[in-house]
Amino acid sequence: MKMKLIMLLSGLLLFSCKSPEARRPVTQKSGSYINQSVERNKKIVAEEEAQIQKIIENDSANDYISSPNGFWYYYNKKDTTTTKTPEFGDIVKFDYSLQTLDGKNIYTDEEIAPRTYTMDQEQLFSGLREGLKLMREGETVTFLFPSHKAFGYYGDKKRIGSDVPVISKVTLMEITEDNEDNNNPNN
């Protein structure tokens, strides 16, 4: 009887020392959904950029500049006397409007009251955030944003739908430099 008990315990020890094996997923994804999504997005970007290029070609009155950030713009009013552009933490006061590429108003500047924004510390769609960094106080610039630089796939859940490229006319009224001394309560 002791022998059987010793053999039983030895067997249990032998099998209990086996390292655990990883469980395999019941279903495996092939990645085809991601590949389809990438192809769909590439097609959308190409179509939007073609629309924007057509607008640029048909507009001989303005000199468009291609931003390395993936949008195009031209100056309605340019200031050549100052070099100060907004930097991280600066507070800017600006006004803007949004239109579709065919010129239909989405939001007028009257609907969007002049807005203040702390650079790179608040929510703002990426194209406008990057566009403001190119501007000087007193300038007015018209930006052409593909949808991925505007409101993207989700839109704004109000008037801007999915994958809508926009034209935005922006006036930068004021830049207030971030002064850390003003934030210090000991001063």
C-alpha cells in the first residue's frame, strides 16, 4: 500500500511540474480588414488631393503653398513686418470659417465666434492647429484641408460628415506669448 501511494505521489509530481502552455485563439484574424481599410483610406486621400489640385489649377488669382503637413494654403492678407508665429503654450485669438470644396458654407465666421486657443494644449482639428503655427498676427490665410487633416472619418457629429475635405479661411487676430512669470503665484 505504501508503494502504491509513493508511486501515485511520484506520478502527480512528475505531471505537475510541466510548464503551462499558452492557449491558442479560437479564431485567427488574417489582417484582411486592416488591409482593406488601408486601401480604402489611400483611395479617399488620392481622390481628395485630386479635387484640391483641380481647385488650385483653376485658381490663377492665388499662389498656393503646399505644406509639408499635408494641406495647401494661400495668403489673403500677409504681414511681412513681423516674424513671430505662435509657439507651444502661446494663446492665440483667431476667427475662421469652414466650407466644402465646392464653396458651400458649413460654418460661417459669424457662427464661430472669435476663439481663443492655447497652442498644442487644447483640442483643435490637426490641420487648423498646424496652420495656425504658420501664421503671424494680423494675417488671413485660406487653407484647403483633406479630410484626414480636418474632421476625418467621424466628422464633427453636427454638420460635417464622414471624410469631408474643407476650405477654412482663418484670421489670426492676436498672439499672447506664454509667460511663465505670469503663472507664478509668488510674483
